[in-house]
Amino acid sequence: MTPRHAGAQLKPVPHGLLQAFRAYESALMSDDVAALDALFADSPTTLRGDAAGLLVGHEQISAFRGSRGGAPKRRIVQTHVQVIDDDHALIVAVTELDRGGRGLQTQLWARDPVRIEYGGWQVTAAHVSAPAPAFDTRIWRVVGDPLVSSHTADGALSGETVAVKDLFAVAGFAVGAGSPAWLEQAPTEPSHAAAVAALLDAGASVRGIARTEEFAYSLSGLNAHYGAPPNPKAPGRIPGGSSSGSATAVALGQASIGLGTDTGGSIRVPSAYQGLYGIRTSHGAVSREGLLPLAKAFDTVGWMTRSAFLLQAVGDVLLPEAPASSVSVDEVHLVPALVGLAAEDVATAVSDALPEAKPLVWEAARLDEWRQAFVIGQAYQAWQAHGAWLETRLDTLGEAVRGRFEMARSVTREQAAEARTVLAQARTEILDVVGDRILAYPSASSVAPTAADAAGVRDDTMRLTCIAGIAGLPAVSIPVRTPTNLPAGLCLVAAPGRDRDLLALAQSFAG
């Protein structure tokens, strides 16, 4: 394709520019990451943007390329070059994808006279656009406009849309549980889960059924079969799971309410990673009728929103009535020992959000033991719930979830009983420490990691998330920002039954 030039004087294309452009395109189509890295300026100010967000710096861009598995196949159908001067030019290319549709690629090129490779030309900024899919199957299993309408025209949630985690029954659809093998044999549900029905009765509509990790047994959002939903608030990083599809749908504005579950952190972690408000309710506060379990002693219903106001409005629909009470930020106690378990940037963001909070001295000296007992107790129950079906089907699971269920299969009754004893002691201590206080600490131990680093933060995060799970506490995650402007979560917990107090308090943090 002959390049078209723009500019007042139609400046000639500088020597070597188009050769470098073609080398880039060739490297892109062959997924030659080394060549692509060499063709992008090795600078912290180099930019690459697309619909998922903006990557800043050569390091972020290189990590993204190394993990995505190649770009969609395409060909260049038009090339436009706007020459700025002998060492700078803008190239806009129209692309045609093999899968159909057209896209655009805009690149700002600069020449370094010291470099020899590719004539010294490198990309300093790039923006890529591609035709959007009809719906993103990483986020949604089924989606509609809406999928299920409410018959309540003037309810408290009229006009709101719900992304339903694929564990809740939606009448007329099967529960897929993030597993193609499970979905293949799952029956069509005759009625809605209790939480879905309540939201519909309040005027909300169901936008669709959102992806989850297999049987909700993970915190990363990396479904081995359908892929990871994108994280629009932290491009190139994981979305957090297992309520990952619901979280991403809300973060992208494709739904206003993400209905999910939280057993070991599956509301709080994606909320923290994607800058959302989220609540894990007191154990048993919201009906689990019509919900596929993971571990019944720890499973809770929760939801995520983009605003504290809507988070509370959903609570007014789903939570049981409770006496009105007043609560203020002054009653919040920051727990330094728990804040110290998080990475420095998250610890700073959480502490900065509560500059006047009273510190609470609680070392939680047996926290590692508690976490391990929680893992064992959860695993034992997960195998009780799904082991009969999985016994001959473990090979249908992705590697990470399969490893957890293989461990779950090996947990003996004696080990489970020992874990229950530890958890009962832990529950007593936690409830005693919480009392009538509201405690604050990080929702997750880090910002959203990359997929390669996800396994490395799991235990650190579960040290924090297991506290509410062990004691059945309500927990609200409030979005905060790290010094580098990445999303993180401030977690507020209180005694069982104080869900509404936490929802009211979250309004105080809303900016």
C-alpha cells in the first residue's frame, strides 16, 4: 500500500521510516516480542493505548506483549504518514482483521541518530482500535438488552442493571459455574435464585449472566476456559475473582450492579483491584436459595457497584430490616498489624484514607494458622459439595483450580475436624476484638498483579480476607488509590448483622 502524506508542504517520508513500520507489522504478526520491544522506545514515557486502557512505560508494554499470546491476524489496507520533521512522524494505518471488521493503528515515531537498528526509528506512542465483539465472552456467558426484564416500573432499583455471577439460578438458563463440562450437563433452572428475584422485584433488570472462575474456587479471575475478564482500571493486570465477570461488567459500565458471592474474598478482591464499592454480607444475612455452593459454612452473597449510594440501595432491598443507628468515621479503628501485611503502596493508600483513625493494637499472632485452617475447612466443604461429580472429571478443570480440588480430595475428616477446632478458637478471638468497633485494614494485600504474579499474592491476601470469612462478619470494600494511581481497597468490618451500618459509613468516604 502506497503511503499517503499529509502536511502543508507534503514533506517527503524520512529515510528508513516505512521499513521500520513494515518490520513492526511483521514482528506483530509473528509475535516476535523481542523485535517489538526493540521497535518501541525504551523509555518510561512510551505509551500504548487501546480500548482496555493506557499502558505507560516500556516495561508495562513489554509485559503486556509477553503475556497476551499474539495479536489478531490482520492486514494493512491504508497507510497515512504525517511528517513532523526529519526525525519525527505520525503514521495512521487502517487495518482489516481476518476475523472481519476494520481497525485503526496510530503511531508516533521518533528517530534516534545514535541507534543503528531499524534506522534508529522507534515508536514513542501508539493507539490501537479494533472492532468490538458482539459481546465479550470473557465477561459474559449470556447477555441481553436486557436478558430478564423487571415487571416493577417504579421500584427502588428501577433503571438499574445486574450482572449475575454464574452461580445464581436465572429462570430459563442453566448454572454454568465457570465450567464448560458442568454447563453441558446442568439443567435449566425453573425459577430465579432468591437474590435475583428480589432485585427483579425491586425494579432492576438482569443484563446478563457473568463469568466466574470454575466453581468460584479462586481469587484471580483467570478462568482457564474463557479467559480473564479485562481490568479497565488497571490494564494488563488481573481482574480479581471469583466474581470477576460481574466486577468487570460494572467497572466497564455494562451493568450497574454486580451480583456475586464471597467465600474467601471473591467480592472484596475484585472490588479492590477494579476500584469498586463491594460488600460481603454477614453469613446468612441474604438468602442463598438458588445459589450453587462452594463451602456452605463460609459462602455469602455480595454485590459491587460504582457508587456507595447504589451499594446501600441494593442493601436496602436484599438485607433484613435492622434498627436504625448512627455511625461515623470517628468510630473506625485502623489495625496497624493488618495494614502492615499489605504492600507498601496499598498500606499507604489505606492509612491515608483514615488519617484520624484510632489505632487498634491487635497482633493476630495465629493468623497464618487461621488462614491454613480456613483453607482446609473450605477445601473439605468444597469436596463435599462437588467431589462426587468431579471424581472422574478433574481433568476438565483448569490447572490451578484442579490443584485446589485435588488438595480438597485429600483432606481427611480428622484434618477437617482439627481445622474446625482452630477456626472456632479464631472466631471467638475475632468477635471479641471486633466487639462494637468497626475495624479497617486493606481489602487485598496488593494492587492487582499481573497474571504471572497472581499466585504469589494469594496467601498474603487470604491472611486478610479470611478474618471476615472465619467469623461471618460483614465487610465493605471502599476504593482508594495508591501513590501511583492504581486502585486498591480499604476494608471495613463489623460484628455480624451490622451490614447496614457499614453501608451507611461507606457514604462518608464517597468523593
